[in-house]
Amino acid sequence: MSELFKAASLARSNVKEMTPYMSARRLGGNGDVWLNANEYPTAPDFQFNERNLNRYPECQPANVILNYAAYAGVSPEEVLVCRGADESIELLIRAFCEPGKDAVMFCPPTYGMYSVSAETFGVEQKKIPSMPDWSLNIDAIRDNLQNTKLIYICSPNNPTGNIIDNKDLVQVLEMAAERALVVVDEAYIEFCPQYSVASWIANYPNLVVLRTLSKAFALAGLRCGFTLASADVIEILLKVIAPYPLSTPVATIAAQALSIEGIATMKHRVATITDNRIALSEALSELPIVEKVYPSETNYILVRFTEANKVFKALWEQGIILRDQSKQLGLTNCLRITIGTETENVRVIEAIEALC
Ligand SMILES: *Cc1c(COP(=O)(O)O)cnc(C)c1O
């Protein structure tokens, strides 16, 4: 009997076709310097000694929502908390896209989960390549709005590190008004808070902003992210979210990270990472096998090498794990390097120097 059972024959056909997202952890390796997932390099402090785990948690823990609303400068009704920005990406598709009918749009090279989530739900993907300078192709976006329900725009963009121009965002918000939600993924906004568009929510009912505690807040292992949008959009997302998305420990630790003290600590981290990014970028741009270090407003840099594959492998063998981006549209010979500690950055520089 058991030999006749084939899970794949029962799976939905689009799922059968899928290959799982190659997350940094799945890519594995025996690294001791992990610079492939844009994590913060050292662990934050937190307290947890609650004993009430016999009780279900709140769906939207009030102190987490209130702290985040105050931090982001929006009202509590405009905040949804869930299991990371990745879950926000998916909730939006589940709530707004009819499989086989509606489409999501995004602009490669960009973050991979927009595509993975759309594929999982059988929703069409409209990929509108960015311009050579990685700004949005506004005309192509306008020409492809038909049946598009969600437009994901990553700013600062992963993996290129650039900000999307405010004027372009306004154009997209206006051309999409009443037709589609414009989802600005601000996973890295703490590294350049002056570019946030969260305050625009009051003026653009079709704007959604994604945030996370995984990057500048140093809590990738916590799995906690936020969706900011008009109360009407949040209300719809609350219909499709799991009844208890955050466990009690997650809610407790998230509230601490978002306390006044927690936010001050985050800002110190950002200052350190920014200094280290400038130092790493300068050192790498001097090397002959480096063609270009792209400017970045984030905790990673994209670097074009003469032979990226050689650099990737050589560092991998020394336990330094980078992220290969060379398969992404327009990113031949590009590797993405997360900014680590000063010591880790020195190891990267020395390992690459040794190849010159
Ligand atoms: C890391 C990242 C996310 C995912 O964040 P989580 O909160 O850890 O799920 C979303 N978008 C972008 C652009 C990211 O780089």
C-alpha cells in the first residue's frame, strides 16, 4: 500500500512545479562568518520569564502594536504584526489576489519572496525589469496595470541597496489608485529612516509599508514583522491571518525591542554597521578584481567582481559565506555581502585581497 502512495500525485500542480526558496540557512555550508542573510552579526539581550504559556496569546498583542505605532509614527489601527515581513507578503496575496485571475507585479532584480509567494498561490507574476540605474520603469508599470492587484516595490532594494525615488513612488501610487495596492518593502529602512514613506499612509489609501525586526533590530530568529496601511486594509488582512500568529515569547521580546531603550540600542547598531559598511566599501573598491561596489543605504553591499564565482568559492572554503546574486537579472558577476563585525569585515577584505 505505502509504495503506491505518492505525495506528489496529490499536490497542487503549481506546487509540484516549485523549487523551494533557497534561504541562507538552506544554502548551508560550514561557515563561521555568515554574511549571506543580512542578519545583525551579534545577539541582542532580552528578558523572558513569563509563566503563562498555558494561555493562548493575543492575536495582535496590544503593547507590541502600540509601541510599533509610536515608533513608526502611525496610529495603532494602521499596524498589523505577524511572523516577519515574509508573512505580510503572503497575507496580502491571500487577501487580495484571486488565483488564475489577478496578478502581482515586482521589478527585478529584487527580493525573491514576492515571486515565491505568488507562485504558491497560483497568482500571475508581472516582472517589470528595473532601468539600468535600478530606478523603476514607470511606463512599463503603467502599461501592465491591467489585473494587477499588488505592486511590490522594495526600497531600499534588496540586493542592489538603492532607494526608489519618491517622485517615482508617487507616480506609481497615483496610477494605481483605486486599482492596486502599492506595497513598499522597507525591511532595511532603519539604515536610512529619512527615506521612509510610512507617513504617506494618511494620504494614500492604496499604500502598504512592510517592516521587520529581522535586520536593524537584530531579531531575525524571532520572526516578527509589521504591515502598515490604512485601517481598511489592515481590517481585511485580519480576516486571513492565523488566530495566534505570535507566540507569547515573541510578543514579549518584540515589545522590549520596541521600548525606548530598545530603539536607542537599534540606533547604535545602525551607526556601527554604517561605519563598517563605509570601511568595507572603500577597502573593496581599491582591489583590482573588484569592478564596482554599488552604493548602499543598508547593512549589505552589492559588489561586481571580474569573476564572482571564483571569489564566492574561495571564501566559502574559508568559512566565509556570501550570497551569490549572479543569476539575478542584470547582476552577472555580482555577490552580496552583509556587513558583519569589524573583525569579520577584515577577514573578508584579507580573503579577497589574497585572490588578487
Ligand atoms: C529580510 C527581508 C524580508 C523578510 O523579513 P522577515 O521579517 O525576516 O520575514 C522582507 N523583505 C526584504 C526585502 C528582506 O530583505
